[in-house]
Amino acid sequence: MIEMDKKEEQQILDLIANRDEQQLKDLVTQMYPADIAELLEELPAEDTLFLYRQLPGSLAADALMEMDEDERKEVLNLLSDEEIADTFVTHMDTDDAADLLQELDEDKQEAILSHVDDIEQAGEIIDLLRYEHDTAGGIMRKEMMVVNENWSMPQCMEELRKQASEMDEVYYIYVVDDEERLQGILPIKKVLTSPNVSKIKHIIVHDPVMLHENDTTEEVVHAFERYDLVAIPVVDSIGRLVGVITVDDVVDEMRDLHEKDYQLASGLSQDVESSDTVTRQIGARLPWLMLGMVGGVLNSMILGNYDAVFASVPAVSLFIPLMGGTGGNVGMQSSAIIVQDLAAGSLKTERIGKLLSKELAIAIMNGGILSFILFIYNYFFLKNIVVMASVSISIFVVVLFANLFGTVVPLGLNKLKMDPARATGPFITIMNDLIGMFIYMNITNALFSYFGGM
């Protein structure tokens, strides 16, 4: 495989323009699917079809799956159902074929599958299409090495040779009983070192790590991260082996989950990309902007109740942005750490009490340091003891509250089976801004009422 540079890209474009099929075929068959996909996305429709028809089936299928979803749909719209089946689906792993067809409506799916000559492959794709995309069943593939626990090693070897000829890669050999229930894994080393064993069930590794077909993508990702495996088998509700998930599929899911969490934390209510329509992007952005606007209005209402304080000591207003900004930052920091632990599955119930105590200690230390710095600053520049006290006390209380609030909210959302990543976005910032302002103005008002504007 060669990586495409600008010179090679121009060479390919020239070959396409000249319709030089043989040279084009010789060049592109040595390229990576991702590079071909990038090139295809820049070509007009007629040239796209010409290039696709020069690619071997498996390379064409891989390049198609590397394309952006919108660009991929445009390519599919140029082809007949039979061409889609023959050019792409037939040469795909079952999981990729199912992912591709899920982007189309049901009538289109049925029409394409009717042109797949391999009935077994078509049936496996149909099985995968019934799963939700965000489950283990929706990620898994049907291609895997499977043997029966009661086979002898010679029987096993003969069957493995047949299965291997239809597979691109072999990670593990899975062992099932007569009812297709997963019993264990047959290590390849055992296959090589135990040629005469009477039944392979005597040499298998029992109780392998496995996933259930309805496990969420988050659970799938956690399993791969925890056990460092390149493939994990998937079973149904009664333990029958129904598929396998490989690490390359999980990498894609990890990226999607991280993008989703980042968008939630950034104040986007749904998954959007720069290529999406204006209407969809407005729908994703506006809800949190509306919430921010409501928060701003409530903030102004809180401040409006303290006109007398501002009139007597205008310096109080100088620290309003500080209170809101500090509260939002502290809340974001603490919630980000909690969400990270929850996403990694490393935060157990028995650790929550210890975690809260730790966050309380951190808040006290950080609040104390910031409070002391502000006291020294105000001592030299404002020389008003009441302002000095109100600002220092308020920043301490705001940091304390914001830290605990940023810790508790993600834990609460997780307990309610809601995505805790929502807590790291504008919600934490807005709430801490409101409550921080309420704390600051009430402490300031109380001190001025007691001591006066010293």
C-alpha cells in the first residue's frame, strides 16, 4: 500500500480525465481505502463512477465505508440496487454491509438484498439489521471461526481450513456445544501443540470475556478498554454465540462517543456536523442558548434586588464577573473529572463517599487560596473592609458549592440512567453562575446591613 501525495493525486485525476483504465487500475489498487475515499469525495458524479468501476470489489467496498455518510449516499443514488449489491455488499463484512443498509430506507434495503447471490450472507445481514445501532448486536459481525467442543483435533483442523479461506483475519477460535452455546476459546497454540486430542473441549479456555447482544456501545467500549482484547464474542439471552466484535469496530465507536460527549459538553443538544443543514444546526444549538438566556435574565433579576448596595458602594459590582466565572470554571473542572471516571467505568458505588470527601477537601483548599489572594488584592487597592470581607467570603463559598455541585450532578444523572456528559456543558456553568451570584449578593448585603459601607 502507498500513501497518496499531491503528485499522485494529480496523476490519478489526469488518468481519470483521459479514461486510462489500465494505468488507473494499476495505481489505485495499491492505495489505502481512506485515500481513495478522500479522492472520491472531490470528484464529480461521472468520474466517481468511473473510478469505482476500476477498483476490485473488496477495495471498492472499503473505500465506500471510509467516505462521509452524505457523500456515500450520493454515490449510492447513482447506482442501481443490483450494482450496489454486486459492487459493494457482496464484498463487505456483514457488519459493514448492515451499517451501509441502515442508512437507507427499508424498501431500498430489501431491494438490494434481493440481489445478493449468497443466501447465507444475506440472511446474516438481515439478522444484524434487526439490532439497534447503539448495541453490541448492531456493532458485531458474523464472520468468525467456530468449532464444536466434541470434535477431535483432526476434525477441527479440517473445518478451520474451510472457514479460514473465507476470512480476512483470524483473532480467536470460538468453541460451542451442540446447541450453539459458547463454551470457551480454543487457543491457536493448543491447535498447534495438541494434534491428537480426542475432544477439543478438554483443552479450551473456559469462561471467556463475552458481551450480550443488547449491551450498549458504552458497555462494549468499557469491555475492550478493561480487558485489552482484539475481539470479544457476543451471545444472546440463552448464551448462544451470535457474533463477534473486533477492536477496529470499537475504535469507530470510541470516536463517536467522544464526539457526542464533546458536543454535549459544548452545549449541542444533538449530533451535528459542519455539513448538516442550517435548520438542523439551529435545532442543535438553540435549546442551550435559550437556557443561557433564561439564566441571564434570572441573573439580572437577582442583581436588580440590590440597587441600594451598588449605589452606596459601586466597587461591589467589579467582582460580579469574577463570581460567575469562577463558579462556572470550578464546576466544569469537577464535573469533567467525574464524567471521565463514569465513562471509564472506574467509579464504583463504594467510592462515592470517599470521592465526595476528597472533592470537599479540594474545594476548601482552592477556595481558601483564592479567598486569601483576593483579600490581599483588595487590601491594597480598595481599602474597604466590608468589600474585602464580602468578596473573600463569597469566593470561598462559591468555590465550595460549585465544586460539590459539579460532582453531585453527574452522579445524579448517572443514577437516573441519563448521560452525565450533559452536566459538563452549559447547565453547570449557568447554574453555578446563578447560585454564585445569589451567594455573593446575599453575603454582601448581610455584611453591609450589619457593618455599613466601611
